[in-house]
Amino acid sequence: MAEKNQLNHLAIIMDGNGRWARKQGKPRVAGHHEGMNNVERITLAADKLGIKVLSLYAFSTENWARPKEEVAYLMNLPVRFFDKFMPTLMANNVKVNIMGYLDQLPPKTYKVVQRAMAETADNTGLILNFAFNYGSRSEITSAVKELGGMIESGAISSEQIDEEMISQRLMTAKFGAFRDPDLLIRTSGEQRISNFLLWQLAYSELAFSPKNWPDFNEEDLQEFVSEFQNRNRRFGKVDESDS
């Protein structure tokens, strides 16, 4: 019997909050509120499954183009989330990480996310990694600029640049062996990556759920994890069992 794949890093594009709200006859912000509540449920479920890093795409660099009222609500979601769920996160030894261009956030939002990371810094369980004001192309561009500066200063030559040097300058580098997701799930039935972890997803398995994010539950997560564990991951190599 083939050994099951180990799922250490799970990434989720939490899509469909607005569509969920529309189906309910509610404003879009109601969908974001229910989506926020689902983050707690799925985080605890992921922790029980032994997942080490859970990366959630919460707000992209492109989301600033949404209506001002919706953006304002989204900027306040971290305040609501951590005020409500911090005791649960602490009780479950969850460590919070926020990756993205945080210096561009409103002061109140910035203060809350920094406090959440500080308060959970000593926790040693699942890492709940929010991508907030994050865009993968910007992330890669920042890494390239840093390496370019090192070349200009004479610290390195262009010939020294390899994949590892780039990976070490991305926002997921702090996760070490778990920096690249094993599995990406996108909810709402859409099948695209939307500028999320483009470098890191090079050999990740992809899965898509027809459910909108607020309806995606613990049983759905378990099904996707079980299906992933039985996939044949080749990483570009030949599977001798097919020959």
C-alpha cells in the first residue's frame, strides 16, 4: 500500500462571501461577517487534522478597488475577528501570522494585527497565516528588487542567484520546511489562483469546492484532505508504476 501524502501546509482562497450573501438576500458585508466566523471553525478543524500551517487569502492588493464601504468593512474585520476569537486561539495554542504589505493598512488595523502576532508569538501549535493586503506578483517583485540591490552593492553576483535565494526572500520563508503549500483549496467554484502564492504553488496540489466560503464546513475539509492524501504526487518525475 502506498504511503499517504502528509499535509503540512494548507492554503485556502476563501471565495464566495458576496455570492453567499446575495443568495441570502443580504448585503455583501453580511457574507464577510459569516465568512469570518467560518475562519474559526476551519482553523480548529485544520488543527485537529494535524496541519502545521493554514494560509488564508483574506485581502489582496487588488481588493482596494472594491467599493469604499466594503473595503472599510474588510479593514475592520481583523479587529472583530481577534476581539472575538483570540481566547479560542490562545486556548488551542494557535500562532497568528499576517503576511502582506502591512504598512499600507489603516492605523487601527495595523495595530490589531501586530498585537495578534505579538500575543500569540510563543504559541507552538498550528500557524494561522492570513494573507492581508497581499499580492504574489508584488511579493516576487520585492524579492527581485532586494536581490538586485545586493548585486549593485557587490554582495553577490547575478550568477549566484538560485531558487533558494528567491524563496528565502518571500513572505513564507519563516515557515521553513513548510513554506510551500501542499494543497490549495479555492471555494465558490471559481478555478483560478488570483495572484496568490504564485511561486510557492509550483508543485502544490489544487482542489476546488463549489460551495461558497461561509458554507464550506469541517466535513468538506476532511474530504479534501483525505482525497489529497491519496493523490499521486510526482513533482515532475516519472511514476514507475505507470511504465
